[in-house]
Amino acid sequence: MERRTLLRTAVVGGSAVLGGALWRGAAHAAPAQPGSGPYGALGALDANGIRLPAGFTSRVIARSGQKVAGTSYTWHNAPDGGACYADGTGWIYVSNSEINPSGGASAVKFSSTGTITSAYRVLSGTRQNCAGGRTPWNTWLSCEEVDRGYVYETDPWGVKAAVRRDAMGRFKHEAAAADPVREAVYLTEDVSDGCFYRFRPTTWGDLSAGTLEVLVAGAGTSGPVTWAKVPDPSGATATRYQVSGAKRFNGGEGCYYADDTCWFTTKGDNRVWQYDAAARTIELAYDDSLVTSGTAPLTGVDNVTGSSSGDLFVAEDGGTMEICVITPSDVIAPFLRVDGQSGSEITGPAFSPDGTRLYFSSQRGTSGSSSGGITYEVRGPFRA
């Protein structure tokens, strides 16, 4: 694969792309291979059942069916995709609920010191809200993972009513990532013969109208791509079957954008893809079947996010319940592991605005049930 230099923007607080500080220029070649990670080996289990590198600590933020500490709000079942938003000197973490019916999303608000100050509902009356994505104008796109599901644009502060965005298409939505340079939102589809989409609003910042397109490419895993308009976004005929030559992806999952590149994952073949939006090409960032030595560290790929250093953090649905890091030098290694929760999956990784705290959930916790979800915070010396 061709090596190229990327200057990327992290999902941390601010008003730039997805709210963030400038990423360091770093060469990425694909696919990543196992090696020694930047944070060292995982340590012993902590009090919360998590193995972390030296210098990192964890705490439980919320548990499904229980009041969020210091509030009167009961946390939702099956916590899934999430994102963080700057809120004055503090921040907000938004989390979906992947239950059907009555999915929706909730939020936890933090002070500048990380103290929880409130928790509340931001979306109700929807179905199986799996992942989603944040917008540059600080809303949360919550995606329904059901046939002919919708995208709902929600307010992380819980002040404005959520709005259903029909123009973004009706299909089994998974995740979304906004590209302000090309004024588009990329979308994944969680079916075994799904597609990769982009939505181009008529007016950037207003998702009420626009054009839904599907990626068209050859049969390989790398090379140039084009986009074709989906004739009927309402999905009366499944959107993935409306355009001849649409490229198939095996179970689209997480989706994350940073300057000119959109990374997305496919769980059916344990791959992390990278779409170069400037060059209009795709290639593999990781594929467990292409690991050349040792055991593949990442299986059951799911949600993905990034840090200000240019590292990608990819969560596992199953596997060994790890979040793995893929560095700009194409080394992949475990960053953390949750023990004793083999019936669960890791969801919703997102960094606080200052990049020092990572939030995520174990969707079904130790019980293996949607009512057993646990949402965590990990704090420590993340690379800047």
C-alpha cells in the first residue's frame, strides 16, 4: 500500500472538525501488525475488573437500571455508541441505548474536575439505537440499527427536541462521521452485504435535505472509488440494492473521521478500512487474517475513535473484550481489557475534550443481559 502523510483532527472539545486540536502529521501504511504498544503491557486487574497499562486508572460512571451517582436519573439499558462535547469548563458524554423498543440516548454532564453534575434523557421513543456520530455543530446523530431505521439528530444538552432526519436514508444504520471539508456525513450499514454511504446536505449544518450516495468500487480491498446517488432513500427497495456496482461490506460498524480520512470497521471479516476522501481511494488499515506473526490482537471489531496523537482506538464486540490501539506507525496492541464479562461487548469509546479521559461501556456487563450495562471512565497519560 502507498504510504502517505495525514494531518488529522481529533474528536476532542473545540470548534474545529468534530471539535478538536490539530493532529500531528503521521505516516500510515496498511494493514497494521501486532507489536509493542505505546502504553506498555496491561497490568493486573483493578477494582473494576479492568486491566490497564501503568499510570492509568478506571472508575464506573453509571450502571444500567441504577441512579447515576449524585443524580436522580436512572441509566439506560444496553449502552452503546457515544461521544463527548465541551460544556464550558466541563463536558458531556452522550450514550445510545441499543434496546428495541424504547432505545434512545442519555447523557452525563461533568464539571471541570470530572465530577458528575447531572444526567438526563436526550432521545426517547426510538428503536435499537446502536452507534452514531457527532457533528461539527455539536449535535449527536443517533442511529437505529433496524431494517429501514432512521437517523435522529439530538441535542446533547437535552434542551432542543430530537429531529428525525429522513433524508439520510432508511436502512440498518450503525455509525456516522462528519467531513466538514467535503460537507458530507459518512454512514455505515450493519448487514452482511451492507454498503458505505455518504450524505451531502443541501446546506451544510442542516440535515433536513440533501443527497444520499453509496460507494461504488471494484471487488478488491484497495483502489479508487466513486459515489452514486441512491434513487430512493426511503428504502422501499433496500438502499443497498438500488445502485449497480455498490461495494459490499460485511457488517459495517464504527465510523470515525479525521482530516481527509474516514476509518470504518466491518465485524464480519474483522477489518478496519480507511477511506481517503481527498484521493477517493480505500484501503485496509487492519485485517486479522493478514496478521503475519503471532495471534491477531483485535477480533470482533466494533466502535472506533481517535486521540490527539493520531492513535486509533478500536473496541471489540466479543473477542477478548479489549480496546486496541492502532498507532500512526501501524502497530496494533491491546490498550485495555475487561475481564469476567465474556457475554458482553465494548461500546461507545470517546475522549473528553482535553483528551485525558476515555469513556466507554460494557454493554451487558457481568450478567450478559442488557440490564447489566456498565459505563466507565479511564484516566491517564494519553499521548498528546
